[in-house]
Amino acid sequence: MTIELRNIWFTYPGLKRWVLRNVSYVFNDNKTYVILGPNGVGKTTLMKLVALLYRPNIGSIITWGYDYWRLPKDKRLSIRRKIVYVHERPILLKGDVLYNIALGLIIRGVKRDEALSEALRILKDLNLNYLATRDTSTLSMGEAQLISIIRAIIIKPKFLLLDEPLAHIDIDKREAILNILHMLRRDYSVTLLISTHDVSVAKVLADEILVIKEGTISKMR
Amino acid sequence: MNEVIEITLRSIYVSGLATLLSLSISVPSAYYLSRNSRVARVIIPILEALIGVPTVFIGLVLYMLLSTRGPLGFLKLLYTPCAIIIGESILVFPLITAITYRVMHNTWITYGELAITLGANEKQTLMLIAKQALPGIIAASIMGFSRAIGELGIALLVGGNIRGYTRVLTTAIALEVSKGSFEVALTLGLILIVTVLSFSALSRIIERWYGL
């Protein structure tokens, strides 16, 4: 078992309704989960709860056997570093692509030069080395999304969450991202949680398909 | 001519140090407020109201504190450049903090979650946010510096306008006006404006140079 949601209730400050109501679910190792549902049903909220970016109002999140939000702050970091969340709208720092990809490694204490070499290696492996020196402000939405996914992969997380990774991007980049997702499922021991409103994507990638409706979660497959 | 250069350099030195002193407290304060919205909701309106506080009032309060019979009189800071630096840093603190808070709050919304999800600890998150917010912090600093170098009340009351020691551009202008030397006063005023504009231009150059 990787992450378990136990009786989660969540709302945003000022909102007078629950976004998620009594949600419980167990995410197991090395499986691919796809969350289906239209915009505004709480997919991103659920993803950010699992990513430990949001704290539930009620309920617990059990991460590798520990009740995360009851852990002292200094113990949380090592758990947080096993989980990476990729935003629906890619967020890149000012600077070049290589630095952005290396960022997670640099944060983990890898020497800057080594991190940049590793970033270049992964770009070469994916035939994307032409992007290495590009300034992030010149990237298309699809390229930026690709880079933010690669930035997450290079860290080798145990749990990778991709929020609408195929939204807002053109067809050739969609293919590239799908290839990366297939590669992740095949070659990496990682649990994937992907949100989408595209049923065809869900069918191709998912071991389990989850549907959010009226704040509750149910298993479709 | 030499005295004008000396007064100009002293003005830059005093106001520059006051801005740096304020920045050293404003940036961590703004970061803390950007992470604690409930506290920010109370503090930021107060700081914004304090931006317009008359400089002569700060000067007066500081004068009373630093005068020989005041509670801080033993420090013997009255009529020293140090007193002006402290006064001006108090003056610009609300301005720099309020602007830096806005910048950091917006930067936090965009980059805070990214830093956390990439595994940054508290210090790394602060550094990442500060780096992304740097152009805004530089802009806030320039505004603070402009406010500090252009104020008169504090420099006059706690500096004393002592020739060769605490005389700065604004107190020199006030003195020349009181003597009826409007030409000299106008020249000093022009130097003041050119200095402020030069620092603003310099900050733009630095921003472009470093690709901020």
C-alpha cells in the first residue's frame, strides 16, 4: 500500500459546501489510476490532497504507514519527496529548460553540474535535447508540459500525479506525453495518478478508473 | 562643488543603508505574511495606512527617544548619520513590506506549490520564491530608496543638518531656501531627482543583465 485516504472531507476557506465528502480510497504500489470527471467536480482537489499539498478538514492521509498530517514537520519532508505533482498548467521557472529539469535534483542536494548532466541525458534519451538551451518563456504549452513532466520523472518519485497532462496541447506533443506515460508504466516502479476528462486516455492507461461525482469517489473499473 | 558631491554621496549612503536595513526585515516579514493569510489580513492594511505617515512625526518620535533625557539617549545617536538611517528605515519599512508582500503573495500562489512538490524544505522554498520575486523586490527597494532620499523631516530633526557630518540633499535644500539662495536650492533639487532616476535606471539594467 502506498497512500490511503481515510474518510476525507475537504472544502476551501469561504466555500459553503464540501468539495469532497467522506472520501476513502487505497492507492497501491506500481499501479496506474485515472480519475475521470468533468471540470469542477474536485479532481484537482483530490490530486492535491494525495500530493500532500492540501490538508483535509476532516480525515487522515496514510502515507507508507504514517498518518502524514500528524507527523512532526521535520518528518514530513522525506515522505513529501516521494510524491511529485505536475500542475495542469505547467509552471516553469525563468531560465533555460535544462535548469528547470534539474531543479528537483538540485533541491535534493545533487551538485548543480551533475544535475544538469543528468537533465541533458534524459532529454537526449527522449530525443528532446534540442530544447535544452531554450528559454522557458519561448516554449509552447505542449513543450512546457513535456518539460514539467520530465522534471518530475528525473526525481524518480514513488508516486507521480499528473493533473490533466494532455489538456491544452497539440497532437504531436500529446503523442510524446503518451509515450512517456507508457514508458513510465513499463519501465519505472511508480504509482501513477492521472486526472483527465478524456475517456479514451483512461481506457488505454488505467489499471483502475475512478470517477468523482458530487464529492464522492467511485471505482469504474 | 566638492561639498555638493560630498552631500550627494552622503545622501546615497544614508538612504541606501536605510533601504538595506529595512529590506533585511521586510523580506522575511513579507514572506511570513504571504504564508499566513489570516495575519496578513490584519497587518497589511495597517502597513498600507502607515505608508503615508508624515516623516516629521517619525522624526519627532525618534528625537524624543534618542534625546539625552529619552529612553535611548544613552546610545548617543542623536545628530548622527546613524539616527537618520534608523529613522528612514522605519519610514520605508511599511512601503517595502507592503509591496514585497503583494509580490511574494502572487509568487507564492504560482511557485509555492511547485517548490513543495519538488521537495523543497522551508529555506529552499523561501530562496526559490525570493529569486522569482526578485524583480518585484528590486522595484520595492527603489521605491523605498526614493522615499528615503527625498524625505526631510527625519533628516532635519534627528540629523541636525550638521555641515560635513549629517547634511544631506534635502536638508541642504531647506537651508539654502531659508538663506534665499534659490538657485543653489534648485540645483540641489535637480541633483536629487537625477540621483533617484539614475538608481531606477540602474535597477532596470541589473534586471535585464541578469535576465530577471
